[in-house]
Amino acid sequence: MSQLSDKGFTAVVTEIQQIIKDQGLSSGDKLPSERYLSESLKISRSSVREALRAMELLGVIYTKRGEGTFLSEMSEHQLFELIAGYLITSSSQQEQIKQCIAAFEQYAAVEGTFHEENEVFQNNSIMSRIWKLLKQYENINQG
């Protein structure tokens, strides 16, 4: 087997992600078969299955029995919200969140709508989600 299989499933997941990008796949699209991925990556099918299981647990893909594996819709994915509550525990991390909020507020002030941050971020879904998460964690850590 290749060096890829020696690195474990995270390396395989990264390679599958690259195949998804190279093929221009988007949510709802069918992924290549396990056999194709195995042959393309020069690894065993069990290594491919392990990586696909990890991706499915993360909600990146879903499987329809007898039909194949498909990309999930990620725009409203809740994984970050789920994990972040477990990751942000130290006082230094909480201070970093406060610094991020201050930076976002400064950006909003520059844009001229300091009192309506949501308006500033509404055209940027990533910034909007980050802003909401930061405010959520700020509220959790204050309470």
C-alpha cells in the first residue's frame, strides 16, 4: 500500500476532499465509488470505508443504501456549534473570544452600522455564523 494508508484515515479524508474539489462536486452530488477511490488513492477499500465513515459521522456525506454516497448540504451545518462548547473552556480562550467580538464590532463600526451588526454580516454567511457563534459563547461563559 502507499504512504497514504500509513498516515491513517485523516490523510485519506483529505485526499477524498481533494477529489471532491477536483470533480467540482457540490451538495447532493454522488461521490465516486469505493472501488474508484481505492484504485485512485492506491489504498485498500477498508481504508476508504473508514474515511467515509468518519466523513459520515461528521455530517459531510450521507449514504443511501443501494444508491451510493452523497455530499451533504453544509451551509447550515451544526457541527461547529456542537463541538465548540467542548473546545472553549479555558479563560484564555474566553478572552480570545472577547477579542474576536471586539474586532467584529470594530469592523461593523467602520461599515457604519455599529448598532445593527447583523445587517453588516448578512451578505457574508461565514461572518454571520462566526458572529452568532461568538455572541453565543460569550453569553454561555457569562452565565
